[in-house]
Amino acid sequence: MSEHPTSANPFANPFANPFANANPFANPFANPFLVAGLLLLAASFTVSCSGLNQALHTEQPPSQSTVSARATEARTPTVGPTRPHATPPPDTVTLTLWTTEALGPVGQTAGARKLSAQIAAFEAANPDVTVDVVLKKPYGKGSMLDFLTTTSAAVPAALPDVAILDIRELRAAVQRELIQPLDGLISPDVAQDLVAPARAAGQIDGIWFGLPYEADVQHLIYNTALVATAPVTWADVLSGTSQYLFPAGGRSLVAGESKSANDTFVIQYYGTGARLIGESGQPALDRDAVEAILQFYTDGLAAGVIAQEATQYNSIEDTWPVYLAEEVGLANTSAHEYLAGRENFQKSSFAPIPTREGGTTSTFSSWAYVLVAQQPERQKIAWSLIEWLTDPDRLGEWAVAANYLPTRLSALPANTEDEYLTFLAELLQDSQIRPTGPRHDELGRALQRAVEAVFTGTATPAEAATQAATGVPQPLQSR
């Protein structure tokens, strides 16, 4: 892929940007032989580590993967063939990037090939720098955050220079002193070029710690052979005849943890105009809004238009096959799933997730680049890689290939004739982040218990809403 001007970018901005001007732990491994053994074990997972031919000047996807990658999961991910290279010269700087299999440059998906080519072009433009890509699990034991935490304590010299983190884990990474602040690195122009939820998600207590680069939002998908007009309000759903399926089971980042409120509930809560964060930053809860949502669920279950088994599903990935099998007429999906399959949809269309009054909103999901390197000279080089990959043209092209949304306004879809891309751009701007932190997590678990109580019939909507409002630590703003 050659460097394209903005006009060639399929994700150039359809919206004018109103903000831009012109445009510590003790080392448990005191035994050096143990450390050496661990390092040798990690090395056994090496797929290929190398630089690139310095004569490469374009971002054309290579016939074989040119990006070195190491998998440190228990199971080695499936990767495409790699080509061997000579050991980089002594004066070459090797940057280490920790990413995930789904979002990384290793493999044969279009997104992986595009990212591999972009990293290859970075190395070609910086012949004294090579990039070593290491794959981590996204969540749970052995995940990105878990490995950052344990490596920082045990072998800090093995930490990466750059990593990606789910925005929900940024605060934990900051509290554990695993990542570096980005104030002074993220320029005002770049900050204002981010969509509003990305600007909010990248900052912890007003300080930049992450640069969100990809995003996903949720919306409704419906079978046009079964549903003539998409429902936009709860009343529309209740008056219809098609069953509505959404993952009501809740989800946790770490296996074994209590599940937090499912995204559909949070979207419908935001759709009432209620907030989850008070003015002091503490959890806030509108009890009446909670009761209204739970009453909608109760009425839908009684009418048979909300699937009783919804609490058995924890994610969009769980419910997606049920919709594709045409077992239900309405379901929630994500932009990522819809973009990946839209060419095969013959009788499906899209709409916002139904809310009480018909407003448009979604939750904002995203991964962010974070800076781990501590030495100023490495930080400078590492940041140049992040800047390269989040350049609007490259970010937009990768997002198209990977079926995600870019977080920069100047990289959003320009094809105003594509109704779906226009819909996504507007929904992305209207989406909201879910607050994180121990108290917010506890509130999320209380709300999920309320949902499950209504679905199982062990509590009325009023009882479940009251239990949710009183089941979290004080002070809690409620009304």
C-alpha cells in the first residue's frame, strides 16, 4: 500500500471538526538461573523476529508476513508464514509492541495484512528501527493487563515499549503504574480530532494515558422479511410480533468474577437521559430509570417479544448465530459484526437499539495505544510508531480492512451515499463510555442482579430497582 493522499482515503471525514483550527515491586526472582530459564521458555514461543528490507518504500502487503511476532499465550495463535531475516545490526533499535491476535498484524485477515504492511513501511522509513510484535490474550489470566502487571514486578526489562489496552482497563494500569502519561505527546490537534467518547476514554482524572484508535458500537439488526419497520421505542417492540433477542446475561473481564450489567441495559439506561457518573465522579443511579427498563423487560417477557433465554447469552458473539439462523426477527449486533457480514445480508437492515423515547445512543468500546517505555529516548521512538499507525489515512485504511471504526474525525467515512456508514459515524459520536473503577464495577454487578431477578421472576421491577439502588456503597446519588 503506497502512502495515499487524504482524497484517496475511504475513511476521510464527512463532518467538519468544530474544534480544530486549520486543519515498584520487589523482585520475586532473585535466583538468576530461574530468570534465565523463564526467558528461555518465553523464547520457545518465537515465531520470527526480524527487521525489514530497507529498500521497501511502500505499504504493499507482502506475500509473506514481514512483521516479527511472538505468542506468549498457552496456545500459539494461528499465524501466516513468516520470512527469516538476518539479525539486526548492533545500532538498530528494536521496539516491542504487545497486541492481541484479533487486532495484531499477524495472520491472513485483511486487517492483519494491512497493519503488517503499515508497520513494514514504518521500518522502511526508519531503517534503524525494527518492530517486534508479541501477541497476548485480551482478557483474564495471561492477558495484556495481567502480563504487564506480572512482568513489571518480575522482569521489568522485558516490558514492551508500546501496548494496547481495552479502555476499561486503563485506570487499573494507571493505578498499578504500568503505563506512562501522554500529556505533551498528544497534540491539541490530535486530541480535538478524536470523537468525543475517545477523548473522554483516553484520559484518567484529566491526564492522557491512552490514545484510543479503534472503536465499536452496538445497534439493532432486523430481518426485513419479518419486520417491516424497525422499532425505535420500547412501545414499538411491545406492539410487534417478532421476538427481540439481546445478550442480557452480563459479562465480566476476568473469568470467575461476578458479571456486570449487560451493554443493552446500559444503552437503554443512557437512552432515558440518566447518568451513571455524578458530579463528584462517584457512581450515580436513577432508580426510576432502572425500574422503567425492568418494567419493559417484564412486559416484553409476558408478551413473548423478549426472549426468555436472553440471560443465557453474555455477548453479541453469543446471540449472533441465533439471529443468522432466523430464529428471531430482532437482535442486537455490533458495527464490527455488521461490517464484516453486510455483503452477505440479503434481508437485514439496521437501526438504533430501541430506547424509551426513541433516542439514539450506544456504549463506546475501544482499544487504546499506551506507552510503557520509561526511558525518554525510547519513548520518543515508541511514540513515533504510535503516531505513524494513528495517522488518519493509515488508521482509516486499517479500519476499513479490519471492520472497525476509527476514532479520529478526519478518518471517519466520507461516503455520504452509504447510509450505513453515515449511520455509524453519527452513532459513534453519540455513544458513551461505561465508567470504570471498583465502585462503578460494584454498581454494575448490582444492576445485573436486578436484571436477572426480573427475568427469573424472583422480584418485581420496583423491588429489583430498589435492591440495585441500595446494593452499592454510599455515597450514591440516586433519585
